Amino acid sequence: MGALSALSDLLAGLALLGFVGALIWLLTRPRARMAVLMPAPGRLTIAAAAMALWCAALYLSGAGSPPTLAAQALRDLAILGWLAGTFRTAAAPTSQALRLIQRLLAALCLAMLAGGAAAWLHDGRTAAAWLKPTLTIVAMVVASGGLLLIDGGARHAGGRMRMPTLAVAGGFAMLWAYELNIQLIGTLTGQRASTLIALVPAVALLILPTFVIAAMDIGRERMRLSRPAAMRAVLLVGGAAYLILIALAGAVARLVGGDYGELAQSLFLLVALGAGGLLFASARARAWLSVTISKHFFEHRYDYRSEWMRFTATLAQVEEGGTSLHRRVAKALAELTGSPAALLMLPDAQGGFHVAEHWGWPVAIDEDARLPLRTAFMLQETQHIVDLEAVRHGRADDAEALAMPDWLIADARAWVVVPLLHFQRMIAVAVLHRPPALRALDWEDFDVLRIAGQQAASYLAESQSQQALSEARRFDEFNRRFAFIMHDIKNLASQLSLLARNAERHADKPAFRADMVETLTISAGRLSDLLTRLAPRERARAASVERVLVEPILTDVAAGLRPRGDLFVGCDAGLAARGDGAAIAQIVEQLAANALDASPQGATVQLVAASEQGRVRIDVIDRGAGMSRAFIRDELFKPFVSTKKGGFGLGAFEALQIAQAMGGMIDVSSEPGEGSRFTLWLPLAGGAAADEATGTMMTKVATR
């Protein structure tokens, strides 16, 4: 016992030094800064001084002595003052009952402190016989009332209070609870709890850090247990209660006599196993327990962080089997509220909504199950979440205005109707199945469903936008293909018009008739090719990559453009490129036709092909008006920009697109008044080009 007494003195001395240091720390802190950190900084300083005085009494007189109890009354009075200044503010006044308790406790402390001090001064040590029990009773009453004040004040403060300030209140509550426990044990057992009394200074040391931390710039966040942590704490408390009940039953059985201890423990075990089995097997029991815990143990029913993470994960995750977004939306909304199933309704052609998808709905849905136009219009305008249970029992004020269809009201499985709104437009409607443990919807359910509905509607709207964009892309692809073909048809029309005009003057010449037949044959083939390119499933020309001889392509292009002007063709013998022959011909023909249009009457356009630096180079050279560098840089290869009257502005753009698709490029060199050189670069087909060291054979074709 001597060792315990020495330990108590040591702890009391340490607590005294600690609170004196805390008092000095609080006195040196700037008043303005302290006023920002806590509601009553001065009262906290007074409480620290009272704690130091009490620790001095502990060190000098020992725990439980009359001087210590008198100092304890003074300490309790200081703590009550701090609680009044901290939790009772003008912005959030405490209740009248708590204020009354606080005044009674303060008056009791003052009266007993004054009476005890007078008796002690008058009678000296003889007053200890009757003073100590009186002060003990006062300490028990003050501790009990103080715990009520701290509980009510902490709950009333809510999120306005800094966590370190609440920790100081928690430290006072721990001190009062410890002292109350000591007095209760002594009253019930009739024996002094010497060990617990000796360890009172240790409790004082435990609450000492809260005084320092409360005056520091930390802890502005309010700390809350997560739901999993709170649930585990509840389970631990339940397990502890179970063990305590078993121990009490065994103790009672031993006192009564007989072999009832094992029977009681067996009964408790059977009850626990039965309750666990019920929770494991019954979805209704689990739902009821979840609702009860959420209702009575948590400030909010939903753990918004975890619920929102799960909700968004369900919307974004594509499960095996290709689960559609519509089904994921129904599943996410159902799981959010504990519903086992859900329907998702989408707009139909008549303006109403029909069932498009479901998740977990027990039976098939009738094809006539739909929301009429009036109901859809009212849901969109009012944005109401409809509690169908309230509608069925006549508790909904707007049931008649919303005009819920009869099939939905008659189906007892339907629980709530949630409109999914995106920018005031109703994208879809969700119908949730009633949960296993039916409960009334409150404001929190409505808020969560409204926000979740907007989030789900944004996903659905994005999906619809993607589908619309895909369709628009298909239309755009068709329109671009048609625009290119219109451009080619225009070129063919110009060529046939020129042929018709020349026929009036040269129809009697056999050579012209032969050229005319050849030109018409080529034009007909090109028209057939254009019709093929209009087909929706036609692949891009660059998809066919093969070894193509360049010289025949240039010769055919020159023959086809013969009615429009003279062309000179020069090509390395055996020169071959990798690409699509028809696409290369289309590029060269387009560039050559533009060169002829830009050239003066009677001028010759050159088509020259050679291999250079491992690539095929095809030059189209004219002596026309030329182009400025700014025009080449900013406008030449842009669609719908043309210098020709009535031109589409697609020739150069289309040629560049086709060349790039084959891995090639078009280079342009031009100056105003100096003509232009368009250079088509293409991949060289390996081993096909002639050896430049052996000379170059040029083929010359002159046309009129």
C-alpha cells in the first residue's frame, strides 16, 4: 500500500506542475487569438488555476481528504463556469432545464464551500467527522449534474465547436465519471475504493493535454466516427453486455445455489445464436436492424461519402455480360435506399414513359405499363418524388395533381417514383420496389433521391448525347463523302461539256470520234466508281495498300484530261509506289485538273515522277498565276475555300486527306506570277524502282 501511496503522490506532483505550466501557457497566449479559438478563454484559464489548486491539495493532503474535497468544490465551480461560457452563447442558447441545473449546481458548490470553510476554520480538525460525508455527497451530486450538462451542451453545440474544445469538456466528463464511480462503489460496498482514489491524479494528468491543445491553432475539423467504426463499436458493446449478463447470471446462480449457472449460460447462448441466425437468414430482420441503428445511432441516415462512392461506381462499372447503363441506373438507385428492385422508364413516341429496363423486379412487366403524358408533364414541372404508400393511404396532398396511373398504385410492390431530371428536362423515371422493412420516407430520403436522380440523369443524358453524336458522325461522314463526290461529278460534267462543245466542230474527224468514245468510256467508269463510293459500307481507299506502278496512272490521267489541255508526262521506268492505285489516280487527276484551270490557254502542265530519298515523288507543274505563301499556309487545304468561281473548295482538301491516309503528303511551292508546283510524296515500293546509276528512261507523252 505504501508503494501505491508513493505513486499517488508522484502523480499528484506531476499533475500540479503540469497544470501550473498550462496556466502559464494560457496566460501568455494573445487574448485576441484566444477569443477566435474558443468562446470563453478567460474561464478556461480560471479552470486551469482551479485544477492546479486541486492538484496541490491532492499532493499535500491526499485524495479524499476534507481539504481536497473543499478544493474539489472550488474546481467544480470553475468547471461549471467554463461550461456556461462555452456552451451557452447568444447564437445557440441552451435549454431552460440545463440552465436551471447549472445554477443549482453552482449554488450548491458555493454554499457547501462557504459552509465547509467556516466550519473548518471554527472547529479545525474536529469538523472532519461531519464535513467529509457532506462534501462527498455534494461531489456526487455535482458530478452527476455536470455529466448531464456536458452531454446536453455537446449535443447542442453540434458542428460549431472545435474538436479540442470538446475534448476539454470530454476530459471534465471523464474526471466526473471517475469520481462518481469511486463514490458509488464506496456507497454500494461500504468499503473505501483505495486503489481508485489513489489513481485520481492519473486522471488529472490524462486531461492536462486538452488544455494546451485547446489554445492552439489545430483541430478545426469536427471528428466523427465512420459508420463501420460505429457499427463495430456497437457490436463490441453488445458482446461486452452479453458477457456481463452471463457473468451476472452465474453470480446469481452461485448465490442462490444449485446448478443454474450452466443452464443460464446455455439459455443466453441459445438466444444469441437464435438472434444471429435470424439476422443472417432474414432480409427483413437485417433491414429492420439497419433502419433502427441508422435512426437512433447516427445523426444522418446515410453515410454520404461511402454511399456516393458506391453509387457512382455502380453507374460507371460495366459488369460481365455487358450490363446496360439503364440497368445500372436502376440498380444504383435501388441499392441507395435499400430497395431490392427497380424499374427504369424512358420516353416513348407519344410523350409518355414506358418501362425500358429493370433490375431485380420479381415478375415480368405488362407492356401497357406506362406513365401517360399528363403524369410525365406534372412530374417534370413539379419535380416531386412520389411516395406511393402515402398516395395509397391518402396522405399525399398532391396525389390528384400528379395523376399517378392506376396500375402503379395497384401494384403494392411499387414504393417510390423518382423523376430523373437534367437541366429541368426529365430524362427518365425510376420506380423503386418497397424494401423488406417498410419505413416512411423523410426529408433526408427525398434529398438523397433528388440528388442521386440528377446524377443518374446526367449519365443518361451523356449516353444519349453520345448516341446522337455517333449518328451525327455517320451523317457527317456521308455528307463529306457526298461533297467530295459532288466535286468529282462537277469535274466530269465540265469535261463532258467541253467534249460536247468540241463535237460541234470536230464531229466529222475520225480521230476526234475515237477520242470521244474513249473519254465517254472513262467518264462512265468514273461515274460508276463514284456511285460505289456513295455506298454506306464503302471502305476508305487507303485501306487497299499494294504495289502500284506510277507510269500507267500518269498516262491514264493524261488521257482522261486530254480534252481540257496539254499535259507532259515523265516517269522513271518501273517506278512503283505503295498505295491504292485508284486513290493515287484521283489525287493526280485533281491536282492536274486544278493546274489546267490555273494555266493560260495553250500552256502545258507537267506530270513528272521519280524516286527521291526512298520515296516516290510526283510533281504537277503549271505556269499559271501562282499563289501567295499566306494563301498556301492559311487557306489552300481548307474545305469550302476556293479561288475559282462556282468552285466547291474541296479538291486540294480531298487530295491531302487521301494522301495522308496512304502515308503520303502533298507539298506546295508557288509564287504569284511564277506558277505552282504540287508535289505528291508516297511510300516507295521496295525493289521496284530502277537503279539510278544505270540511267533514267523518260517517257514523253504530248497531248493536245
